[in-house]
Amino acid sequence: MRIVVTGTEGCGIDRVERELRAAGHETTSCTGGDGDRGRCRGTEDASACPFIGGGVDVIVAARERPLPHLTRQERLVECVLLSETPLVVVGSTFMNPYGKRATVLVEGYHQVAAACEAAAMPPDPNRSAP
């Protein structure tokens, strides 16, 4: 799968990216390389946007601490949050600003890859709602 990773702090983002790559997934970002986590890649070259340039299966928001608002880094994926792309929130899920938009919430950083795989699965039409 191709997964965009964002979050509140670089250490959480790096941790999630390592786990996803170890599980065989491709990770990407909405921001520039070389530690530049503050600029949208698509503003200068639309083809550099991961959503335009190759599709994305899941978005992961790695949140290091409870915050009731999106950080500057997280705001860079707001355009995608309007889409149907599944969103997995990991780390600190208390007070997360994503609300019902989150497909899966994982308190802590365990099982990030499994959570992404579950979020990307289409709903089973034969399963009744609880």
C-alpha cells in the first residue's frame, strides 16, 4: 500500500514510517524532502503531490500528545481529508481533532501496519451495522 504519513512531531512520523516500511508498505509525505516538513510539495509542482502523482491508500496521523487542533504539519493534508481516503490516527488519540473523519484510532504506536491494512479494506456489504 501507499501511505501518507503526517503528524504532530517528526519523531512520531519517523517511527510510523519505519514500521510501515518494515511491513512492506510505501510511505510518502505531502511535504518536501530534506527535513522540510513545512511546505506542500504540490504548490510548486502539482505532479509532486502524492495524491495527484500516484494515488494514496491510507493517511496516517501520528500524534505525540493530546491536542484539540491540527498542527501546521497536519494542516498540509487538509485537502485530502475532504476525500474518501481512509484516515488512521495513532499515538495519542485523546482530544484528536479529526473526530468522526478518523477510520481507525490506535492508542499508542503498536500495530500501525495492521490498522492501515484494516482501514484500507472496503466495507463488507453483507455485514450488518451494530
